[in-house]
Amino acid sequence: MTQEMKIINFMGIRKFTSATSLLLVLASIFSIAFFGLKGGLDFTGGTQLEVLFDRPADLNKVRVVLEEKKLKSPVAVLFGSDQQVMIRTQDEMKIKGQALVAEKITAAGGMLEAIERPSRDYEGFSDTLVIANLSAEALQQKAVISEVDYGRVQYAQRDGKTLVVLENSLDSVYLKELLADMETATGAKIELRSSEFVGPQIGDELRDQGGLGLLTAFVLVFLYVAVQFQWKFSVGAIAALCHDVIITLGFFAIFQWDFDLTVLAAILALIGYSINDTIVIYDRIRENFRILRKTDALEVINVSLTQTLGRSMMTSGTTLLVLISLFLFGGELLRGFSIALIIGIVVGTYSSTYIAAHITAALDVSKEDLMPKEKEGAELDEAP
């Protein structure tokens, strides 16, 4: 080498960086415990609508309508083109439809007691309303249940209650009213392309499977590093990964950003990205322990981190450029994914340098830990 590399004393500030990381992790844990993660539709359950406008959609007016309808956590975003809109809410359209018809019945002086499935005598009908304090004649006279909205309507009596059998389901009636309000607000013709409901049980299953995926990733990483290097390196690697994941989740808890399957995918991708950076650093540390035999462990780590600094910065920098572009131009659906990875890669690059390496040094790693162990009787076999 014609010019000696200037070694950066990374481990000289290890106590400060450790204290900083500890504070960030504790703050993140407190935020997650106190505020909780704001689950997206994938985990909480709810409804997803895809609608088509006959002109470029005015999202601001659509969002105003959604807020006026008092939908829970409504989101309206473009997808595919400027005329296609995806609407997501944690509300179930059937529940909103029930509330709508109950409000009409109450205003007419009655009370909606129950909603049942129609009997076999009413084939082709969707719902049966059980109404108290209001006769069939009164319901018809006050036009509470309109055939324009609810389709065919049949009336019956049972135990002093009025039964109203509806052809159109309550959720379809509510959706029709919602689309009509959006058409009035935007002046456009709107076609409902699809309507999907995710039940809370499915959301719980997705949450459990996601947690199992994270746990499996941590276990596999620990085993891989332990086999490839040594258990002391595994402890440092897992500590760094936990550090990255907890702080990233802490940001989502503090700012109450939606946590959905795309964010969970970003967390899993972050684990892979962060461990890759850590493995590169560990590999250089192992190599330098075998080369710099008379150098103490902290100095070997400083040399290794200095040598890999350029590679880490270039890799993280180019990845961040892509993620920032994704954040700016990827649309609302990929916003959480890009934010999670931007935060995670910044924190992960830091932790690979200061957390993983520092914990490995704190466990008194030495060149003896990395030297291949001699088999028993090897000296006797080599004797003449």
C-alpha cells in the first residue's frame, strides 16, 4: 500500500452510541405500549372498494364525502389511472347499512329490533327487518322503506312485530347511497368495480402469521451467524436486528401511521438487508483477527469498520435514493412500505456499525474464538 489508511475510532464513542440506542429503544417500546400500532385494514378488518370515474377523480372531494359519512379511518387513493380510485375503511358496509335503515325507522317512530335471514318462502330476498311500534301501513304511508333503494319489499306480522323482507341487501343499499353522494360532490358518473370485506378473524390470523414470520427470521439469523462465525457474533447480530425493528415500529406508533401487510413486508425486508450489512462487517472482522494477531480486539474492529465504511455508505445511499423515489412517486399504497424501509435502513446502517460490533466486542471476542479447533489426537497423528 502506498498510502496508509486512516483508522476511524468507532469504538471510542461506543458508550455514547449505546446510551443513545438504549434511549431510542426504550422510547419506542413505551410508544408501542402506550399508543399502540394503528392497524391497517389487513389487520383490523374492514371494506375495500374499487370504483371507476368517467373523468379524472377529484380525491379531495371524495375524501370530504367519506368524512361526512363518518366512515372509520377512510383512505381514498388512485391506482392504475387517474380515473380509478381505491377506497379503504375499517367499517363494514353491512353495519353502516343497518345503521342507515335503523335511523330511518327511528325517525318514523319505530324501532329496529333485529335483522334476520329471510325464510325459505322468500327466495331471492336478502334481509328481514324486525320492527316494533310501527305497522306495515305506517311504514308504507311514511315511505320509510323505498322500493327504489331496497328492491322488492314484502310485509308480514309476527308476535305483534312488523317483518319487512328486503330484496336488496343492506350493504348494497348503503354503497348505492355512498356512490350517489360522491357523484353529487364530484359531478362524475361512478361505477363500482369491486367490493371486498376483510373480517377481523382474518386480520387476527394475518397478524399472528406475521409475528411468527418475524420470530422465525430472528431464529434462522441467529443459527446462521452462530454456524458461520461464532455465538458471540450471533448475539450482536440479533441485538442489532431487534434494535432496528423496535425503533422502526416506534416511529409508526408515535406518528400513528397505518401498519398493514406492506409495512410488515418492509420489516421482513429490513431484517434481510440489515443482516447482510452486518455479515459483511463480521466477515472483515474475522479476516482481520487472523491477520492482525498482535492487535487488540477494539482496534481490529475499528480497522474492519473503517475498511467497510465506504461499502456500507454506498449501498445504503443508493438504496435510499430508490426508496425516496418510491416514497415521492409510488403513491399512497406504497407510502408505508417506503417509510418503514427508509427509517429501517438508516437505523440498520448505524446498528451494524455501533450495536452489532460493540456487543460482539463487549462479549470479549478474540482471535481464539475464530480459529478452527483442532481435533483430539491431531498431535499424535502428526508425530513421526
